[in-house]
Amino acid sequence: MSNLNALFKPYRLNALNLPNRVVMAPMTRSMSPGGVPTTEVASYYRRRAEHGVGLIITEGTGVGRAASLNEPDMPHFHGEAALAGWKNVVDEVHAVGGRIVPQLVHVGHKRSASLPNWTPPAPYESPSGLSVTGEPVGRSMSEADVADTIDAFARAALDAERLGFDGIELMGAHGYLLNQFFYDHLNVRNDRYGGATLVERSRFVVEILKAVRSVVSAGFPVILRLSQWKPKDFSARLAETPNVLEKWLGLLVEAGVDAFHLSQQKFWLPAFPEIDGELNFAGWAKKLTGVTAITVGAVGLSGDVYESLGGKSAQSQPLDGLLARLERDEFDLVAVGRALLQDPAWLEKVRKGRVEEIADFTPAAFATLS
């Protein structure tokens, strides 16, 4: 394996000092009955911190809108009981020297793959009430709904800092609500939250960012997760060119983003192969904005997450290619998902050269909080 020094260098994200470059990626667990994180959930996150993960990003946790989640046991980030559960999570992670941020989520019209017929307390809502195929689904959000949703994200961010979290991440990828506002075929609004261009359709997210920044302290990190692709269409691009990408990301930085978490099917794939055969999505984001870039996508594994969700195992893979990119500062941080889901000691084994102990990923890991 290549020199591991780049992976274990400290990093500063706004006012947060990280001991290394490894981030635990957010992964939906749906093991919080009634939306309340349990002691088992707290222990699950604590184990990753105990084994040296630099920053933990929690599973998606729903902001205070009745239809913000699409499964009954996804955790809430509102209400006394749920927030008390999250306070326990924070305390357990901090007790072993870890750092943790919640991923704040609204699913929009996106139904659960495992529970597609589950009905939330209120109808699914989205920018224009349209599915990816253009058919009516759920309901179109009114301007009052939009304003309340912006406020719900700001309230959640304020609660996160009050509970002792080390920052927040906003979920703007993978077909969830923020992501739906970006797409021209899902957002056909004729008010100020629609528009012909990606920049115009970003107003909703810009206003969320500004609302969040207005209630949290200046040093509190705000991360935004983005993806270029649509679910089941990895070739799709929101920003068709680097020029559009620069304008889009620049707008989001101006609104308050401290770091971009750039999701790809596989981290080693170039974002604009017709221009540069090397730079991935995170690489382009850092090049164009200079803002902290987190790469993610099949780190340490042979297959992507959709293959695993389909029941396929993924072989453990060397990190040489990742380390080479990190050494040349293509991106700043590395998010690891399934490898850490399979083995909470994955990073410790990497650091100590015990790679022969790292098992392949099997989909059975999705069913446990080990």
C-alpha cells in the first residue's frame, strides 16, 4: 500500500480540528423506533469514533416537516424525545474523542426502496408535485411550505449546535428534496424558486444555507452533500460544464457552505472526461472554488452501493489510487461508507497495516448495528 501519511494528516474545517482525513459517510439505518435514536444507535457511532474515524456524518435525520422522511424508523431531528436521543449519541462519540455532525434531510417525494407503500403523516411534497417520469406525485409545495421548510432546516441546525454536534450536513443529493429543486424536470415552478437555469433553481437551497448561517456560530461547519447524477442514471449531470459548475458552487459558497461532500458512483471516475480524464467531482469542486472537498464513492471496495443494495458483495480493495489523489491535493477528505459499516475497526486496521483482516463487504451488514 502507498504511504498512508496523507490519510492521517490533521485537517481544519472552519473552526473544527480533525485528527485525520477519514469521514464516515451517512448511511440510512432506519433503526430508531418512532424516530428516536436508541442507546444501540449511540453505541454504533461510538464504535467508529473509538477506532479513529476523523469525522462521523450520521444517517439522514428528518427536519421538522410531517413528510420529511419516508420510513417510520428513520430518526427525527425535532421533538423532545428524538433530540434527547441525539444528545446521547453526541455525548457517546465525544466521550471517546470523536467528532460528529448530523445529516439533515427532507426526502421530498422520494419513496423508500424497502417500504414504498409506507404512508407518512402528511402527503409527500416536492417542488412541483412531479415524479421523475413527469407524472403527478404527492403535492406541490406552496411558498408557505417552502418558507416553513427553510425554517425547519434552520431550527435543526440551531438544535444541532445546542446539543453539542460539531457541525451539520445538508442533504442536497440523491433525489431528495433539495436535489429535486435543482432539476428542471422536477422543478417547473414559475415563482422565485423555479427558473430556466440551475443557478435560478438553487434559490431554495441558498435560502436554507443563509437561514442556517444566521442562527449558528461563525465557526460551526456547514457541509452540503451534492451529486451530479440522478438515481439510476449515473451519466446525468446537473452542471453540464465546468463553467456552469463554477457558477453553481460559487453561489452556494457565497451562501455559507464550508465544505462540499461530492457523491459519485465510484470516486475514481472523472467528472468531465471530455476535458480531463483524472479529476473527479470533488477534484473539480476544489479546483473551482478552493473550498474543502470531500470525495465519496466505493472507497476501499470493488463495487458501488447500488450493486450492494441489489444483493451483491463487494471485495476489499487497496487504497493506492485514493492515496495518490489525496497526496496531490485533488480533494481534502475521504468519506467511507460500506467498509466502515462492515467493520467499525476498518480505519484502525488500515493504519496498522492489518489489511489482511479486512473482510469483503456483504449486504448482511445493512441489517445490523454492529
